[in-house]
Amino acid sequence: MATTVVVTGLGTTSPLGGDVASTWEGALAGRSGVRPLENDWVERYELPVSFAGQLAVPAAEVLTRPETRRMDPSAQYAMVAAREAWADAGSPEVDGERLGVVVASGIGGVWTMLDAWDTIQAKGARRVMPLTVPMLMPNSPAAYVSLEVGARAGVHTPVSACASGAEAVAYGVEMIRSGRADIVVVGGTEAAIHPMPLASFAKMRALSTRNDDPAGASRPYDVTRDGFVMGEGSGVLVLESAEHAAARGARVYAEIAGVGLSSDAYDIAPPDPSGRGQELAMRAALRDADVSDRDVVHVNAHATSTPAGDGVEAAAMRRGLGGEADHVAVSATKSMTGHLLGGAGALETIFTVLAVRDRVAPPTINVTELEPGIDIDLVRGTPRPLPGGQIAALNNAFGFGGHNVALVVRSV
């Protein structure tokens, strides 16, 4: 019999708030965390996009000055979220050899890398910071979190573009199921609101260019959507075997009941238009959780607001859930947070856990007219109550390169 894996701690820093409570309150209120960029480099480099989902609470207001100097922003965000999650779990006393960490990032320390290159060009190699490599490594956030909690069962960093955060959750589940750990701190982080990623995504025509309406720019499934909105932040969860959680009297939010992973083998950027890989991941997650499509009442969709991606996912959900899709409340929370890239899947897992716990699906904002052919029950404008009894929800996360992850969250 498979080990039951439960969630005992949550932490985040996001465009909606500096912690879980404020972020969840903002999501239920349908508030946008997207605003204009005030950086002088927007005009200096003539960026075609001048807005993003920036942190509501800067990390420098939470961490010490020495910490911010030694960590890339991606690690700073992860540390803020991890400390909240660990405290929320009761700061459990656990043998470090039974404690793991899996914190993902899609891009890693882009600020550190490009700042170091600027320093070399302007001032020479002697002026590069000695900690540059440890700061820019994609595994730096995970390593810092492992140092914080004393994890020795393993520290890992999945890098799978926008599926990274959800894949970290899946990896943590497997660490517990396999017996490697009793507790695993999992999540994702990203700090890529920098001229280079913004310019690059814009050149791909992947970003919305609604500079005159930043708060309304992320419009998943809307007929007028024109691209995703860059976001930043981190989401971290504490996963624990149900047996270990019960033994220490831990408060349990929900169960991570199933994980499903697949790959498209189609293209380096856009998803397979057939949606086969996404459907496969969803079906695998349901099978792993031993739940039927009739048990699913809610989906937190990947739904980035791109013309190429939203319709593919909607069709894959329709096939994966069959006729039951008519009764599944679908939320697209990137409409409020923007797209946190490697942090998105983790933050949206937190949203899914809270939706199951509180029996409420958060709204999708900015949708005025669904694109014709998108046949899903999208929660629009205001939150929607979810049923009583035992319920299950899906969280989808898909990334460049054809990475597909689906997670089943079940009530306890």
C-alpha cells in the first residue's frame, strides 16, 4: 500500500502578498498583482513590455542585508517562502537524514549571472563577486533552504521550465513514498523580471503588450488574449508522510494523492497542439491517486493567457475528464499573479490545496468573452463554492520543451 503524503505547511511570497494569508485573500478577492515597472531600464533598453507581476513585499524588507548580498533574488524568494512554510508546519523536529528538499527554478540566477558579466565588461575580472557561481546556480535556492532546515536526505532541483515547481512537488512525493524521507520541503521560485528575459520573451511574441492596461493584460481563455504576463515569487510546501504527521500531531491541509508526468516530444517552445501529453499527465495523476474523473470538482489550470496554449489545455481537460468536465470548476489564477515560470506550479499547488481545504474555487479575472470552442466551466469574476464530503482537485503545469505535470490534491 502506497504511503499517504500530506501537506502540513505552506509559504509564499507573490505579486498578491508577502505570505500565504494575504496571497490567498487577494486571489479570492480577484485582485490583480500586475503593475507598471518603475525601473529606468524599461526606457533605456526600449522594452516593448513595461509591466509585470512584481512581488507585493520586496524580499529586502524580510531578509537581512547580509542574506540579500549572498543570495540571488531567486534564492531570496525561496528562503522567504520556505521560512513561512517551515514555521507553518510547526518547525518540526526531525532527523536531518529523514528530511529532504526539492526546490525548482526554471531559469535560475539570471540577475547574478548578467550583473557579473556587466561587472567584467565595466570593471574587469578582479571585481567579480567571489560567490557569483554559488549564487547563479539553479540549485542555489534549494541548497540554501536545505542549509536552513538541516536536510540531509537529499536536495534536488528539477529544471523543467514552467512545469518546474509542480515537478518539485511530484519529486517530493516520490521521496516520501520510496522511504527516503519522512518530510520534504518542496516548491519553486523565479526572479526573472530582468531586461533580458523580458526582451527575449517579447521577441518570441509570448508576452502581452497591453502596456496601457497592466492589470487587465493576463486574460486566460479570453478571445482577446495576446500573451502571458511575467511574474516573480516563490511557493513552498512542507510534505510529510501521514504517519509521521499524525505521530507529531501536525495540522494537515490536504493530501497530495496523485502525480502524473509526461512529455510532448513535439517542439522546444509551443505545446503539442493535439494536447496528448497534457491529457496523458492528467490521466496518470488520476490513476496514481486512484480517483475517477467523477471525483474531480476543481482544476487550477496552467492557463498562461497565450493564444497557442490555452485552447490546447482546455481541449485536453475536456478529453481527460470526459463528460464530468461540465461539472468541474476551472480557475486560471495567472490572471491575477502573472506567470511565475518555475515558481508557478508550486504557487498554484498552494492555491489548489487551499481551494480544497476551504471548499472554494478562486475566480479568473479579465475574461470578457471566451474564445469560441473553449468548452470548460471557467470560474469568472467571483469565487465559487465547492462541494462537501471528500473532494479532489487537479493542478496542471506545463513547460517549454514539452514538460507536463499534473497533481491530484484530495481533501482530508
